[in-house]
Amino acid sequence: MINKKPSRPGASKGKKGPTVGTGGHGRKSLEGRGPTPKAEDRTYHVAGKRKAAQERLEAARARGGKTGSGSGSGSGSGGAGQVRRPPQRPKKTDESEVVTGRNSVVEALRAKIPATALYIAARIDYDDRVKEALSIATKRGLPVMEVMRPELDRMGGPDSVHQGIALKVPPYEYAHPIDLLDDILKAGKTPLLVALDGVTDPRNLGAIIRSAGAFGAQGVIVPQRRSVGMTAAAWKTSAGAAARIPVAMAPNLTQTLKALKERGVFVLGLDGGGTISLPGLEFATRPIVLVVGSEGKGLSRLVTETCDAVVSIPIGADTESLNAGIAVSVALYEVSKLRNE
């Protein structure tokens, strides 16, 4: 009896020889895709994004908004084709902030940060800083509470050094980005906004608000998550500009930017690898929102894809990058200069 040789797993059992063809069914996959589309017809290309932005602007003008001229009539509410704002409203911060320490409290009061009460420890040593804090609080009509030191320990937290004095700051009331745009248009101004993507340093936010007030921007937008909020440090760095420049909170930054684009606003990202140079920016006279990312990570992928263009600031070879506050300041100055020419 002859034993058969066991076959190898996966080995073909067919006969050797020529294989049968497809009968021409695969011919189409071998054909070319035709000529390369023009740059402006490619949605991912800079020229394509510029064309799409121009079409959105013309569509907004056709709806009667006149967004590009800054007149602001008709884009606020109602009307056919109106883009609805996101139903979710931005949340306020959960708790009040407590500023502790004699120098910090005095500086916060000098900067006119909104506050609800000043707390002084019983039997405190009244030096010049405490006297100044009491004087400012009295002139502003702030309640002055005398409490025991354990209460100040509880208010400031385990790691705070309150030095017998604390200032209670209420939660900041954020605007809604679409409401902010409506207010700008109703005032007859050409929108110029700044949006932050992943910026977590409150001093950068304060510096950006200060630059916005100096160069004609009408508001700042921060994301609800993974972003800095309006803290006492941001108020202090803004040097009073936070009292004039509203800050809006976006539940989702990418969706908010898309909603602004549908209203005829051009979204320009700031990044060192941008394809458009800042000097002589052609978008300067149009409705703009400048988006800046963190110094380390820059703009996120989704935000970059949402931008109509990514703008770079020419800098010297010895300087690797600019922080968010300085980058926004330079960009706002250039836009302000071009708008006033």
C-alpha cells in the first residue's frame, strides 16, 4: 500500500499552466485619472481654500449681510439661509477664584479685577499693602470681612500663603462666539477676532487681550476644554483691557470656527510653517478670526484643516518660535496697519 505525501497547508491544488484572464474587467483600473485638477479646484490646496472662502463671502453678501464691508446689517438674526448657532451655551467656571497674599491682592485691586469681597484676618499687622487694599476696597464699595486665620487657610487651600488677606473673585461670564459676532456686526465694524487653540498660560491670554484692545480686535475666543480661562492672573496681565474686550467661550472650537466661516468670516491660523507670509496679508481688510496655538504643539490638526489659510511671521534664524502672546500682537499690528492704509 502506497502512502500519499501530505500536502502543505495553503498550497494550490490546481494544475500548473497559463491562468485565465479577467476578460477585460480590470481594464478600467489600469486607466489614468485624467489631467491634474487646477489648484483652485482642489479643496485641500491653499488656492482651493482661498476660492472657497471668497465664495462664502459672496454668499454672505448676497444674503444681505454685507459682512465684508463691515456694515453689519442683516447678519444678526433671521433671514433665509441663516446659520443657526450651536444650541449648547458655554458654561461658567464652577467656583469663584480666591486671590491670596498681600502683593497679589493689592495688584488685583489696582487692576480693577471684578471682586465680591475682601477678607482680612483678625489681629493682622496693618502694613502699607494692607492699608492700600482696604482703601481701594472701600472706595469701590467692596464688603470687607474680618475672619479667623483658619478660615483663610480653608479658602486659599493647603499650599497657599495668604499672609492674612484674600480677595474673592466671582466666576467670569463668557459671551457666546456667535453673539459676539452679531454685536460686532450691529456696531457696523469689520470683525477682527482672536481664537486660542490649546493655550493654557493665563499670562498669554492676558497679553493677547491687551494686544486686542491696542490694535482694534473686538473679542477673544477660548475653547471650553484644555484651554486657559479668565483667571485673576489673566485679568492682571491684560492691564485693564479685559474690562473692554469681551472673551467668548466655544463649546467646540472647530465647530465654532466652521460656524464663523459660514457667516463670511475668514479663519487664518498662525504657524511658523504657514504657506502665506504675514506682511501685506491680502485678507487684512476682510472679516477675520486669527487662530493661535500653544508654543510647543502649535495648531491642532482639526483646526489647521479648518483654516482658510495658515499665515507665518518672518523671524530671524536664531529665534526658533514666538510665544502665543507675541505672535498675536505682531499679527494684529500688521492687520491694523493694512486696514488703516
